Amino acid sequence: MLGKLSSTLQRYISATSCRSDVLFKIHPTVCEALSDHRPVVALESTIITHGMPYPQNLSTAKEVEDIVRAEGVTPATVAVLEGKVHVGLSSDELDSLACSKTTLKVSRRDLPYVISKGLSGGTTVSGTMIAAHKAGIPVFVTGGIGGVHRDGENTLDISADLTELGRTPIAVVSAGVKSILDIGRTLEFLETQGVCVATYGESKSFPAFFSHKSGYISPYNVHNAEEAAELIASTLSLGLQSGVLLAVPLPDEHAAAGQQIEDAIQAAVTEARLKGISGRDVTPFILHRVNELTEGQSLRANIALIHNNARVGSQIARALAERTQQPRGGCRNQKDENQASKPKTIVVGGVNVDFIAKGASKKLLFGQTNPGSVCQSFGGVGRNIADCLSRLGQTVLFISAIGADSHSDAVLNYCKHMFCVNLSVRSELDLDKRDPGSLLCVQQDTHAVARLQGQRTATYCAIITESGELSLGLGDMDIHQEIKEQYVSQYEDQLSSASLVVLDGNIPVSTVDYICSLAKKHSVPVWYEPTDAEKACKPFVSESWKALSYTSPNLAELRTMNQTLRLPTPQERKAVCCVLPRTDGTF
């Protein structure tokens, strides 16, 4: 059971990451971290657009991101920019968001309208949770969450943050609930929503933003980041469609000012009521008024609180990510851990979308329309080999690249038996419900298939005659050159310990050389599939061929290999053979 928890969590983290589309954009640094299973923390943006005045909002946002990075974690600030949800912002985008006077406050309710109108806005807790969950980020850091407003039993003024926590499996790290809300009813509502609530630290006292104690007790507490990660991992592994709320008290050095700030809050609440301020305008008014009444002390405490939450949340995210790198429970041997966590077979090669046009007449007439049929299929030598190996029960890591376009959507949809781990978040029970054939997808690790913005998925169009002879072929294969040494080197540990590495001839020569050098160093067998006569020479233009254990050329490809090595090149078809190096590096 413990091993299953870790494996399910791994699937969660790699579930839908980096799948940007027309409405959803993941920043490249965030995408890279998710693809590499490194920790990422989601950050909201209403604190930038509505929570603080300029320039404190901008400086605080950048300070928070720096704190996250200092903990070895990648920050992913979420916002809506011109109708597209962004997970991770550039420095210029942060600047623009902080300075804008027209941004909206975007919750779940507001997302469809803001996107449909091409508007921009800061995401609330609920809006950020939706984006983080879609991106596959399990930890989200904020200041404080919304709750049940005072007199909420009559007005039904309840924050969407609470219902979002009840239906989105995200861990939210916050300083509890603002004291302007009805904290008791908020905790009751969270219980009804099935949300696990725990205070971070030695006490179970539930914090009230600026105060350590709200007068209410959390159901549970976790003492440190490791215990918090254990709680989150258990929630995700059980497949519960509800979140976790971790309440972090304000640091002691700022807690002394809590009572003064609380008095100012009560005065501001009264003033807001007298002025008829209601709804979403209440919180910004109170925060601004409290800052005035406390002469900036509340703003300083607010910033300190957010800094602390970012630090704690990053430590939790890092502990959670570390859990996915090793099995849990029982006695562990380092060698066993390495073997258990790394695929036995690695395939590096291409993915293609193929279009086959077959003429219906005996002769094709060029320059005019011919009757026939056109069908779409999915190939790529690397993809085909990885598919076959996985169907044979092998644990396979497939390293490749596809574009962020409709063709890649088609590939992912068609190849669900290989790629389903990357398409949706599934629990162990969900996996067990699939038919036996689809269960093979658990054997196929495809998180190393990079989906690249601005690139086209490889396509191939073949025009064949009625008898099946190829008349003309057109290929758009440029993206295969993006399977570069720098990208593949991220998986050096897996390549060094694999039982077999398979290369197809579509990848760059430099990548072939890098993998062969690594394989030779660690005595890993390499199988080279040349794909066509032109590409057959790639390992043979250097010393890389000495690392090959297997190759599978046809006659034309074998001739190219021999010619590259300046060996005799028979022309007769009977001369076909398989090229295998001996242990001394000779043929």
C-alpha cells in the first residue's frame, strides 16, 4: 500500500503538466520543473492586483518568488492575462499586472467571462487552485483564505474558496482565516465540504491571520514539512477530490502587534458597514483602512506573514517532491531503490502523425485530383518501438518531443494506452477499473515527451498507388532536432542504469554521440534503429558505433553503414546481414 501511495503521487505530479492550449499557458521554467518532477509552488495574484498598493504589491510578489527559489522550489504565480490563464509569470508580466488599474478579481465564477472577453485579472484562491490543479501542481501558497462572512447564515455570503477546497485536490498553505469573517462557521463549512484542516506547528490552535489564536481549534496539526507532505500524499493517493488546508501561524516576532491590528480591523469593519460597502469590495477597503489606522504596521505584518507562508509552503513542496523519488516503508537498500525507481528500457526517438493517401486508380496523374482515400495513423520509429515494448510488459521511459498543436492533441488522444498517465489524474482504483489492455499504459513512462511551444508535431504524408507502391512522400520532421543532448541529459541517471537503450535515427548526431558515450561508460547495451539509409550513418561518423550492441538495418541502410566505415559494400541482396560489434570494438 505504501509503495502505491508514492507511485500514485508521482502520476499526479506528472499528470497534465506542460499541456498548454489556447486558454492555458504554462511558463517554460514551470513546465521544465514539472516535467523533471522538481517541486513547484503555485502563488495567487489577487494580492498583487487587489491586496496591496503599488509598489509594495510588486516588491512583495518578487520577494515571495525569491523566497520560493531560495528553498530550491520553482514559483508559479497564476494570473489571467488577455483572456489566457498563465501559470508562472515573467518579470515583465508581473510588472504589468502590478501597475494595471483595470484588472479584475477572478474566482471560479469569473473565469469564463474574463476569458471570453480577453480581459486580465488576479486569481483568487479558488481561481488559482483550478489553474494549479490543471497544471499538476499540488501545493499552493497564499496569505489567508476567504470564509463565511459574519451574518452569513442569513446572507449566504460564503467565499468560493471554501467550496473549491471541497472539490479540488490541492494543498493550500495559508495563515488561516481573517478575523473579519465568522471563523467558527468557516471551519464548520470546511468540515461539511470534506476538507482536511491542520495547523502547522506544535499547537492545534487555528490562527486568525494576524493572530496566533482565533479561539477555535483545528481538527489536526502537523509538526513539520515532512508530516505535512505525508498528509498531502495520503490525500492525493486516496483519490479524494477535496483539498487540504494547512494553517500557518504568524511568526512570533510579528505576533505582538496582533492585538493592535485586530482592534483596527474591528474599527474598519464598523466603518465599512456604516458606509454601505459590501461584497467583494469589503476586504480591499478593510485592508487599506487597517493599514492607515495602524500607520503601516498591518502591511508590514501582512508581508511578513506571506513571506513565512512562502517559506513553509516551499519546504512542504520540496518534502512532497522528495517522497516521489523513493519507495516508502520497510527496510530500504539504496541499490534496490535506484532499480525500482528507474525504467529498465529507455527509448529515444520520434513521434509522427502519418497521413496515407492511396489512389483508387492504377495510375496516379500528377497536376490534377485523383480519386482515392486518405487516412490518419500514428507512428514515429521511437514511438512504435516504445509502444511494442510496453505491450510486451517492459517498463519503458520514452524520450521524445512533440509540438503544442492539434496534431499533438491527436497523438495523445489516440495513444491513450501509452500516454494516459499524462492525460488525467487517476487513483489506484481508477486504474484498476480499466480494461486489461489499457492497464499496459502503467508500464509506459511518457513524462519525458516534451511538448514545445512554437513547434510543429512531426507529420508525414505518403501518396501510394492502388497496388501499394510509394509514389511520393513528404515529411515535416524538424521537431526531431529538438531532442537535443541538453534535454536528454536530464535523464542521465536513468540512461546510466538502464538494461537497454534504444535510439532511432531521427535524433541529432550529437544526441546519439552523447548517449553512446554514456552507455559505453556504464556498460549499457544500445540498439540503433537507423530509420532510413540517409540516417543510418549517424553512429558511424564517430566512435559511437563501438557502444552499439544491436542494430536493425535493411540492405540500403547496411550499405550506408559499411560505406561510412570504409568497409567492402556488397551489392547483392543475398549479402544482407546484421551488423554487431565484438567486445573488442571490431565487426
